[in-house]
Amino acid sequence: MQPGEDIESLVDELEAIVSDGRTPFGGGNNKRIVDSNDVFEILDEIRSRFPQEFADARRILKEQDELINRARQQADSIIADAQQQAVILAGDQEIVRLAQQEADMIRDQAQQYERDTRYNAEEYAENVLAHLEDNLRSITSSVTRTRQVIAENSGAHNASSEEPF
């Protein structure tokens, strides 16, 4: 499940409640009567999910750092192994030169791997955070629309109850 899908689902449910609400007598098509408890229940659920979305984003960033650290450690280990092999073969200049060349190549590959890993992890984290930001905007917009509908319904209900029969 992608980050934010739970919240999107709850917003869809909230919109369905408003859409399925009864039209008040003489209230027009823009006004709906909805069960405020259902709406508040969903809003509470949305609020409870936000911390999980943020926790997921923090977890992803932590995993990114751990992945980069493992890549660095692997690169250091590869370099140390290559250097150790070069020392063992130090008796012959050609072998030493070739070992150093191989160590340099391995170091370059390890550094490229680290750069690629960092870039991919940062891009992934950015996508998750952008998705979360979009979800938050969507939810805020939906909540605002729902509150307006409720306010309009409340205003229509109060106005119709004040009219004499």
C-alpha cells in the first residue's frame, strides 16, 4: 500500500457520506443532511493516521542513511582488502601496479555505488514526502468542503425550523 492510501480512502468515504446525504426539503441540490457522528468519526480516523504517515517518512529517511552507511562500509572493506592484497604482492612492481590499479577501480566503483544509492534513496524519500504533501492538501481541501457542506446544511436546517408553517 502506498503512503497516504489509507487517508485517501477515508477522504473518499467522507465524500461518499456527503454525496449520499439526504437533500433537505426545499434546501436545493447543494445542501445535504449528513450524520455528523459519521463525519466526525472519519475525521478522527484521518487525524490518527497522520502520525503514521510522518513516521513512515522518517523511517524511509533512516533506512536511506543506513543504506548509505552500509555502502560506505562495504566500500571501505573493499578498499582495505585491495590494499592488503597490494601489500602482499609488493615484491613485484608490476603486480603492485596492477593491484593498485584494481584498488582504484574498486574504489571508484564503490564511490559510484554510494552516489547512486544516495541519489536513489533521496529520490524515493522525496517522492514519498511529495505524495504525503499532496495527500495532506487533498485532505485539507476535503475537510474544508465537508465543513462548508455541514455549515450550509446547519444553516438551512435552522432557517427552515424558524419559518412558520
